[in-house]
Amino acid sequence: MENNTTFLTDDLKKFGIMTEDNQFSQKLSQQEVYNFLKGGVLIAENDQNRLTFKIADDKLNVNAYTKDWISHQDLSSAELLEITSKNANLYKVMADYGTITHIGKNHFNNNPENEITLFVEVENERGKTRFFGNKLEEGLAGFKIGDKVQINQTGIEKATLHANIEREVKEMTRYDNLFIIRPLDEKNRQFQSRLFELDNKDKTIKDIDTTKYELQTVNGHTLSEKQLQLLRKGKEVKLDNETTIQLSPKADNEKGLSASVKMLLITSITIDGGLTFLILKGIQKLAKMQEENQKQQESQKYLAELQKLKGFLQSKAEQYPDNKKIITDLNIVGKEISNVQTRVSENQEKNKDTVSLKVGDPDLFEDANQKKEEEKRNEEDTRKSQSFSRGR
């Protein structure tokens, strides 16, 4: 046990969590040290990796995640780990008000792989909101459960630890959320929310303000308030049996939406304040399908979706005759419909005989039998002729 403790202390010093005089780094708050000693995760990063530290069985377990993207000015180490390790979006309330209903400690976002931090929960007419961060302890001084407060995140605090890695002293960084907490009154009531997402293309984390995000229609569907709330939180919203949409900070349209029609890849165009999703890469998927009958089936579905989109665009063109973009999009859809119809027609011609035989056409069946009988007779006559020649 003594040896294990010595090894643990040495490892903690190596990574700058403890100093040479056996004290925990002053860069860590008492709350962070307490959580860490109780089995919680501690997160830090250097120029190459985002690291997690956890004490288990008197040993220091270290996990490294490749970090080739930059950090974000409004995200803590726990939030950065959540986004990058899961490669998922993160909905975050930046400011809210209400009655304090709970003050406690928990893994960030209830993820046991993430660090334990302090949290405060407030409730208002919209429901409950939790704010996570070890710096909450300072802001909550003087407040208790039942008090009405306004909470605003003001940014993050950066703390630097000095770790001895591979005989080199390297800097390791931690980020923690900073807050201002004040008594609630009508003048300072404020709500703000944002959605964060990792963009692997340029290795950055992008965000979009969802506080007052509005969207009326998508593909002719009018969105309900409930669907709009789900979109603001980064959740998927199902429009019909085929189409699903989701808010995405890295999307390349002004409304920040991504979408999918089952497995088909699609893009979007904006019309009259609403959004229409145009299937552009369906043919690429159809070309990869193995079963011919499945290809036919999917082609027909794709064609039906294009026809619906054409009808929608035609109605918008009549409504807004001066909108050249609608006419351009209508032409694109028209060409795609023509291409798909040609492909479907070619496939049908190619498989025409096979399909006819499968349904048991009696004339074709008799013709096939007659042909076989003729071939047998011809083979027999040939053998007799060859035999006669050899006899002579």
C-alpha cells in the first residue's frame, strides 16, 4: 500500500497535479481536488492531446484523446471533451433565471466518463436548467435553494499546470466556466442558448445562437412550437416518413439546417422564409445497390420525391414570378427527373425478358420449349451425319 501511494504521488507530480512539496497545485480549486480524490475525472490538455486523469486502486489512470482542433472561448474542459469524444453537438444555456431548486455535484451531462463538477439548477415557466462549473461555488455564496436568481456565463477561466512529460516540462491547460449570479428582478431577466458542434473539415468548433431561432416551413411542412424547441436544442425532428432535419452550426445554409432522406444525401434552398431540401446525390447511392429490384424500388421513391418537389417549386414560381432562384432550382429538378426517368426506363428494358418470364407468360414459355426441341433435333441430325461419314 505504501509503494502504491508513493507511485501515485510521483505520477501526480509528473503531470503537475501535485507540486514537489506534496501539495496539490494552486491552479486547482478545493472543489476540483475534492472531486478528484473521490474518484472523479480531472481534464487537462497540452499542445497535442486532451487528457483525462482518474484515481482507481491507488493508481493514476491517464487517457489521451487526439486534439487537433482549437478550444472555444465559451466551453469548459468537460464540454470540450463531450463534443470531441462523442463527435456530437452540445446544447448549452448561457444565461437563464428562475428559482434555485438544486445545488449539488454530478458528472457533466450525467456522463460517467466526464469530470464531476458543481451544478446549480433553476426552474421557471420554460422548465429546469442546469449550469455546470467548479467556479459556481464562489458565485453561489449567499444564495440558497428557494432563492430567485439570474445566472449568466461570462466566459471561461484558463489555468495552466506544468507537467513533466518524457523528461520535458510541458504546459497543460484546464478551462472552467465563469458565472455572474445576481438576485432576480424584472430588469435583469435574461435567457440565452447556443448550440456547439465540431467541424472536422477545418478542425474548429462552430456555434449558433438558438435563443430566438425561428423557422416557419420546411418542404411545405409548418413546424409546431414543440418541433422548433427540439431544433433549438440540436435534436432531430421528423417531418414525415422520409425526411429528418436537425440544426447544425456547420451547415452551409443561412438557417443552419442539415437533413437526411433516409440514407440519401441532400442539400437545401431557401424560399420565402422557409427551407426546401433538394436531393442531389441519390443516384450515387442507387449505383451502389446490389439488388436490381431494390434499385428499381428506390429509383421510384426518389422519382416520387422529385416530382413532389417540382410541384412545390412550381407553386412558389407562380406565387413569386420575379424570383429567379426558384426558376433555376426548378430547372435543376426538371433535369434530375429526366435523368432518373431515363435510368429507370433503361433498367426496365434491360430486365424486360426476365420480368416477363417470372410472371409466367404462357406464350413465351411455349416458345422457349419449342426452341429447345428444335435444338435437340438439330444436335441429333448432326450426330447421325457425322456417324454416316465415318462409316463410309
